Amino acid sequence: MSTMPVLALHGGAGTIRRDLMTAERKAAYHAGLRAALEAGHAILRDGGTALDAVTATVMALEDDPLFNAGRGAVYTSDGTHEMDAAIMSGTDRACGAVAGICGPRHPVLAARAVMETTGHVLLTGEGARRFCREAGLEHADPSWFATPERRASLEAEMARRASGIPDDGDDARRHGTVGAVALDIHGHLAAATSTGGMTAKKPGRVGDSPIFGAGTWADDRTCAISATGHGEIFIRHAVAHEIDARMRLAGQSLATAAHDVVAEIAPFGGSGGLVAIDAKGNVALPFNCSGMYRAWTGPDGRIHTAIYSDED
Ligand code: ASP
């Protein structure tokens, strides 16, 4: 069986304020999104697996300091980095994740190593860090992950909290995440997500990204999903699994299920969005906020990148 390969990615969603977006910055985002999509798409085009494609795509985004994962991860309220990552195969629901780690240059590779070598699904804290060292993953100093922009966001958020000034609604500065979903020529789906979480989160806080069924999901019968947004709400609504369930049990299309669920969580404070692909290669990219950094391949194989509407 040979299916047309499809890939979609996100680099975070939120109230991405146009007044804070310079032409230069916007061009840099589009270039970063395109480069990451090309990294994964080259693998799919050569007959590689969806799992390898989402891994390569997320690795590229983790290395790009514009996005909140790996290099450029946001800070906890203690001024540290705690990263979460997950990967899932639609073939057999194999999955692996790490939470609260700082060390591996590519947290998605740590998630993949958990999936492929441990028999467990999710490792956290010191045990996860030890596992990553023993797995021989490339490590980076804390200075690799640090960027002045994220430090400034932490300081601004801490100052805002201290002074009681209401939030300015620019949640793109507060959070973000990266993720990818793919369908390979063999008809298999996969998803991967990686994040620094939310700026000034409590140390120890874990978001939706490494929680299967919330921020990450893949099942060849239905769809692959990677989400981004206010993680607590995505967990409470089991967003990714809810979409899977509506497709599998209620016969809904990916577009209907994904758009409805993303719209339904908005009133609960679930600002965000997701990228999803179904088993036929249909793509859904819903978000309930002003923008979502995203890229995807169209039915003609052409690469599209967008931040706000599909043309911008
Ligand atoms: N969902 C991530 C988290 O809650 C953050 C984000 O995607 O913006 O950790």
C-alpha cells in the first residue's frame, strides 16, 4: 500500500499580537516553520516512517530559539527549565514521554527512547534525567536552552503578578509548544509534541503535551494529534482522545471533531489549538485564539506556512 505522505506541525498558539510582530520577526517564524516541515517531509518523501518524520520535525523546532521547546524553552517561576515531550505511533499505540527534564538537547529523543527501550510510557524528574544520561542522548548546558527573550518574559510575568496588574492577554509570550503529525506512505500515523510549558509555571508542573489523550495522540484507525495551549484545560477535556472518540464511535470527520472540540474548550479558558491528520491524509489545523504558528503539506505536496489566517 502506498499513501501520499502528509505532514503538519505547530509552533504554539495563543493571542499572537500583531502590534508586537515586526516584518522581520514574522519572516523568521515563517522560515523556521518551513525548515522544520522540510526536515520531516524529506523523510516521508523518501519512504521513511511517520515516526521518523515527526521526530525530525520536532528536533528542528527544538533547536530553533523562536519556539518554546528545547533551545528557547520558557522558564519556571524558579528561573529554571523543565521540559516535557511525547511521541506516539499510530500503528500499535506505542508511546513514550518525559516530563520536567532539563538536559537532553532534544527532549523528543528522550521520549522516543522511553517508548523504544523501557516498556514504560512516562518518566519524570531525577529518574528521567538519569535515564537520558544512560541512554547516551546528547546533552546541553542550561545556557543552551536560555534566551534573553524568555528571561524577559519571566521577569515581566513575575513583575505583573507581584504588582497585581491584570494580564495583557498576550499569552503567546507566556506559552507555546511545538508538535508534528504525519502520515507515511505505508499508511501509518504518528505524533510528537515538545514544550517548555508555560512561563513562570510552578516547578513540578506538568502540562498536556506528555499526557497521551490530552496533548498528544496517534491511532492509525482515526488520527494523529499534537496540541498547544493552556495545558490544564486540555488535560481536563482529554482533548486529543475526545477527537479520536468522536471519529471512532460517532463516525465524525476529523474536521468536524477537531474544530468542535477546540471551540468547546474555549469558554473554559482552553485557549489554543492543534494540528491533526486522519488516516486518509486529511489535515485539520483548528485554533480558538488569534493565531497558531503552523505549517503543513497540501494535497499537491506543496508546503504552506501560516501564523494568523491561512494566508498570513
Ligand atoms: N500546552 C503547553 C503546556 O500547557 C503549553 C502550550 O502549548 O502553549 O505545557
